[in-house]
Amino acid sequence: MFIGVLQFTMAIPHSESLKDKRSVVRALKDRARREFNVAIAETEDLDDCAIATFGAAMVSNDVAYLNGALDKLIDWLEDFRDARLEEHELEILRPR
């Protein structure tokens, strides 16, 4: 079993309030779950209306599949229209 963990930060330039941010965050999380079958949560910067940091996780028995699926998620995040991908870090873990 392999666990893929992706931490990423999105800038939300058109957000002027936490309400604006919540709508972008909700849309991003819902679409990512639906399209990539990934568990995702906002983990940091909860009180900042212009930036959001997320953690995403996926489990597979095939490391190549896992790496490819998370790479596709990164590509999708780079093209997300309501926010801009600022930085990301991908790690694949193998529990013992």
C-alpha cells in the first residue's frame, strides 16, 4: 500500500472576504473529490481571505498510478480558474 500526500497553496486574488474565499474553497474541494477521488481539506490560512492551504491524500497499491493521478491533480490545479497555484509538495509514503 502506498499513500500519496499533496500539500498545496492557492492564491485567491478576487476574494475580498472570507465568504468569497469559502465559495472558491468549496468549489475546489468538491470538484477535486469528484474528478480525482481524493480526500482533501483546507489545513492552514483559515482566516486569510486571499490564500488557502490544502492537504490532499490518495491511497493505492500501485505507486506509478498514484504518482500519475496526483500529477494530474497538480495540472488541474494549475488551470483552476478561480485561484492560482502558488506552491505544492508531493510525497509518496509506504507504511510498514
